[in-house]
Amino acid sequence: MTKLIDYLAEPETAVVFDIDGVLCVYEFGDLSHSACPDDDWESYVVNQRPYDSALPVPVLQRFIQEKGPDRVFACSVAEDYEASGKLAFVTRNYAIPADHVRLVSSKPEKRAFLEELRDGLGLPEQRVALVEDTVKTLDALSDGSAFTTVHVTSFFA
């Protein structure tokens, strides 16, 4: 493990995982990352229910199992039509309690969730980490805060 992953594994660190592209393998198409154009995503999700058969990431399953559920959370942007599928996927594949999953309407709202965790758990900002696959989201969070930011590829080092 790297120094960063060791830090995340410490009991006092709260770790928040994004869902799509992090906890959920983004492999919805046939030999492709995508099953449909963005404009068709809503009808695809409603009719095909991709989160029912989406794959988890074994290395993240092991990390979360070893860390335990108390300081593990998930936060993802989700439209109403995606919410139940994403929630069921996370609770089924990672045993993250449903009340540890926050679905938001935009990426900037993730910071508010991290601030809520910081305050609710009484932690310094650096003890709250966001694991993401979108560098722009990580950059925005690290600008003006001390939250720990982690690109998901760090788990594969």
C-alpha cells in the first residue's frame, strides 16, 4: 500500500467514494464504457436498469471491508431516475449503510457533504477524504480546503 492508502485506512479517517467510475465499473456498453449517447441515458437507466448488473471493484471491496463501515461513505451526483439503482448497488456490493450514501444534484454539492461529515464527526478537514475519478472535481475541492483528495487510481498503485 502507498502512504496515502495507509492514511485512508486509519480508523480516524472518513473516506467518501464517488460511485460511477469509482465504486461502479463504468462498463455499461458491449465492449464499450457506454451503452448509449448522453441524451438517451435516462431512458436507458429506466428501461435497462444498469446498476442491477454493474460490477463492483474488488480492490475497493477489500479496502472497505477491512476499514469497516463506520467511516466509509459514498456520494454521487444522481438524477431521480438513477437514485434507487445507485443506492442499491452500493449497499449490495459494498455493505455501506444506506444512511452513509448521499446522492446530490451537482458535483459542487459534494463539498457540502464533506463539510457536514467533518462537523458531524468532529474531524479536521484533512481527516475527510474524497475518492473520485474526475480530476476537475478533486482540483475544485482542494482549492481552498484541506480535505484529502484521492484519485481512484491511487488504489491500483
